[in-house]
Amino acid sequence: MLKDYPEHVRTLQNDLNELIAKPFRGTPIFEQAIWALEGALDTFIDEAGTELQTAESSGDAEAIARAEAKESLMLSARSSNDGLCDLNELYAYFEANKGAFQ
């Protein structure tokens, strides 16, 4: 879904790596991972919205179309009905390695 935004993928990976390095005690690691992903995706949505406002201010139709597409993609990635709807692989990873996170 975010293949055209490698910097966003790196941000998500870095956020998850930081979580693994310093997890909160008392909260399941998978839940913390969801929070990290949601937080990063919320930031991406905000940034895309700002880009759209800038494009609209410029009046550049191509820039507006690109910004609208980006905002739509980021909203979709954050949606629990789309991007965040199937986290089975992530859950399986945390379950398989849960001993490493204690």
C-alpha cells in the first residue's frame, strides 16, 4: 500500500524498532505496536492534508490531484477497514517471539 512512499515505510519500521527496544511494561506488545502504527499513520494523514492545502493554494491542478491521491491513500492505510484491518502477520510475529519482549 505504501510502496511509493519508502520514507513512510522506514518511519513505520523505525517506530516499531523503537517500541521493541523500549516497550511499556504492563501493556501487551502487540497493542503497543498498533498504537505506534496508528500514531505514525495519523502523522502521515496530517502531512498529506497540509500538502493538499498547499496545492490548493497554488491552484496547480496536477499538484492538487497528487495531494488528494496521497491523502486518500494515507486515510486508507490508517483505516481499520483497509490498511489496519488485517494485522494477522504482525500478531503472529509478536506471538511467536513474545518471550523476547518480556
